Amino acid sequence: MTHTYRTKGTCSRQITVELDEDNTIQKVEFLGGCNGNTQGVARLCVGHKAQEIIDLLSGVNCNGRGTSCPDQLSKALKEALELQKK
């Protein structure tokens, strides 16, 4: 499953995640944001279960914004898992 999420409150504008049938992350792509950091976060997520990454990244705050690119990735993964249930 490939899911595209429009971010809110971050420099990145969009995140695309690809999950396999076991909800293991196969690919993460950020559009915008701090290029090196988003590439690093994306690479670290590949091969891990979506729920594991949600638990790790949810609530990460960037400079008092109340969210961050990693936090937005957790929201993108939550949304993808919810859509898979339907």
C-alpha cells in the first residue's frame, strides 16, 4: 500500500509511505524539509513495522512548533494503518 500524507506545521509539505501486507515500511519519501534529516529518518524507518515507528516518533517537537517531520511521519503512518483497516 502506498499512502501520501500532506503535512501540517513543518517545512516538509508531503510524506509518501509504502507499507507491505504485514505493515512493514518499504519506503518513505519526504517532499521538502531538511533534506539530510528527512533522508536519514526515512532510511532508518525502512524494514521496521509501522506501529514501532509511530511509537518512536510520535510527539517529537521541532523548535516549539508542537510537531516535527518525524512526528508528521508518525501521523502519516497512523493514517495509513487506519485506511488499511477499512
